[in-house]
Amino acid sequence: EGNEPGDSMKITYCELLHKVCQFANVLRSQGVKKGDRVSIYLPMILELVVAMLACARIGALHSVVFAGFSADSLCERILDCGCSLLIT
């Protein structure tokens, strides 16, 4: 369920697994591997969950940054964790 009333989506475990595997392959194609750090800058949407699970699937560490943070705050967090990829 999203932030807005009535904003919801239904997905099966099979569909979620398919999306997670697809995105894990995208991350691998971008050179992300086990132990790499990835920052995720998304609102509360399905793609946030998919990105988190895809990182976990390949063994990459992820840091979720609230989408309401400013560019400077995001920059500080990226530099602090030394991430190799930003998902927006």
C-alpha cells in the first residue's frame, strides 16, 4: 500500500520473484557484485522493495535514503557509505 489512500497494488510471490531476478541481473550487468554498496533513493513504491531484494539476492549491501531528503543529504550519505551505484 502506498502513502495515498486507495493507492495499492497486488502482486504474487511468483511475480515478485520474477521482478527481483530481473533487477538482480540488471545490477550484475552494471558491475555490482557481492559486498558492493548500493544506495536506493526511491519513494514507497514496489520498485523500492524489488531493488532491496535484488541487492540481497546478489549479496550487495543496500542503504535506503528517504526520497524527501535534499540532494546535499543524499550526497553525504553516498560519500559516507562509499556506494558504487545509486538507484533512483
